[in-house]
Amino acid sequence: VTAAHGTLTSQEAYDKKDLSTMSDFLAPDVYREIEADIRAVGTAEERTEVLTLEAEVLDVAQEAGSYVVSVRFTGMIRESAGREAEPFTEIWHLEKPLSGRSGWVVAGIQQS
């Protein structure tokens, strides 16, 4: 799964309030934050359109037995029907253990 595909999948899961899917690719701390956001918003399903998406790897490192990759995502989104598209920039920090078969998880998201 590419980082850009992960971004689109995570946005779809967020819009649908699908915590089960999100738990597959979010680190526990990030999952708890997203879960709290979703519970605060309520049950109404949202529809976010990602109109354009660019990804740039900013950093790759090994830390405490894990690979850590920081990716800047930029693009245009429309957060609901009838609204104008808006630019966005986020930096995602993804982690994966150096050994084992587990996949990448989102360990942090910075809004810009």
C-alpha cells in the first residue's frame, strides 16, 4: 500500500466512522485521538473528496527498532458537497518494525 493510497483509504474510513478499519493502520495513540474526534462529531456520515494529492518523502530513519518515514501530503480537498475546494498540507509519520511481518502504521499526523 502506497502512502497516497493509505491517505485516501484513511479518509474514506474517517468519513464512514469506520473505527475497525482505522485500527488496522493507526498507532494506538493516534487511534485514540481519531476515535475521540469521531465520537465528538456524532454518527452522520461525511463525504470528503480528495481532488488532488501529492506526496513527498521528507525523512527516513531508524529509531528504537523501527523504520520511521515522514511524508508531506499536499493537495486539494472538498469537505462536503457544495463547498469550495481547499488546499491542505499534512505531514504523516509512519512506522514499521525493523523485523517481523507487521505493516506500516500512522504514528502521527501534523496539520500545516
